[in-house]
Amino acid sequence: MAGIKALISLSFGGAIGLMFLMLGCALPLYNQYWPLFVLFFYVLSPIPYCIARRLVDDTDAMSNACKELAIFLTTGIVVSAFGLPIVFARARLIEWGACALVLTGNTVIFATIFGFFLVFGSNDDFSWQQW
């Protein structure tokens, strides 16, 4: 039952984050859809860590290069997701208010993705590795 509550909480967080992203795009004051390119970063961010987790045996206590590279690539993707709206705002493609809404949405979405890996990443009775 705790897994279902966590899943509902995570989906609520994802919906709130996407709402901030949509508000930054669709409000009549802003009306520019350039910030939707951040969606690519939302999809790409968990991929390196998921690949590394399938390739790496977690029995050793030492960190290994594959896992460290995956964390490095994930960090680069997350930083790029925060930098893209700022670049758009500096180039005057979007307004600064839209940039603030998109950055708020980024914070909520990436916290939700991180929470997903905390809740479902190390649990032995539930695993995505069967897929």
C-alpha cells in the first residue's frame, strides 16, 4: 500500500511540474512555446542511470566508472534543462516570467524523477528490471 501512495504522490508532483511548464508557455502574457523543448531533457535524464544500473553489479561497495559516468551525464542533462530557458530568456525568445515558471516546473519535475528513483530504485519486492 505504501508503493501506491508513493506512486500517487509522484504522479501528483509530475502533474504540478508540467502545469508550471504549460503556464510558462500558454499564458496569454507569454504565448511562446519554445520552453516545451525542455520535455526532451525530462525524457533523457533517467536514461544514463537506468542503463548503468542494468550493466553494473551492485554487490561491491566501491563506486565504479560506469555508474559515475552515468551520474555525470545525468547531471549534464539536468543542468542543460535549467540553462535552456535562461538562454531563451536572454535571447528574448521568451519573457523572464515564463522563464521563472519553466524553472519552477523543472525543479518540481526533477525532484519527482529523483523521488521515483529513491522510492522504487532500491526496493527488492518491486523492480523495473524485469522489463
